[in-house]
Amino acid sequence: MYPAREEHGRWRAVWYEDGERQQCEAASEEKLAPRLEKITERLQAGAPDMKRPGADLIAYYLDPDRLPLEHSAYVEHLVPPR
């Protein structure tokens, strides 16, 4: 975390995620801290997909080609047990 360079400047934080430099800034240290808590939680959980838009995640889980058909919960509800 870097303090503001000027009196009314912005506080910055810089980190690397998935090999790319990321940056976040806020008007004060107090406003930057909650943002960094969320980022720290995501990085500790190893959950890079938390950055993806919700529509992308929903599309991924609804994709019929994601799992083999015989393991699909949808198919298990359609086919009665023998």
C-alpha cells in the first residue's frame, strides 16, 4: 500500500494476480482498507473466478457440455432408477 503523494492525493495498493499487475486506489487509507480485505480474502482462497461477471459463471454452470451426460444431475432426474 502506498500513501498519497500529495496532500489531497489518492492512496494506492498494487499486487500481482494471475501474472498481471493489479491496482486499487481510494481517497484515504480508511477507504482503501475494506477493498484490500476483499482482495486478500479472494487471494487467500485461491479463487480467481470471483472476479468474473456473474453472467459468465452462470453460463459456465448451465453449459450442457460441461459434464459428461451420464453424470449430469439433470439427466439423473429425467431417467428413473432401475
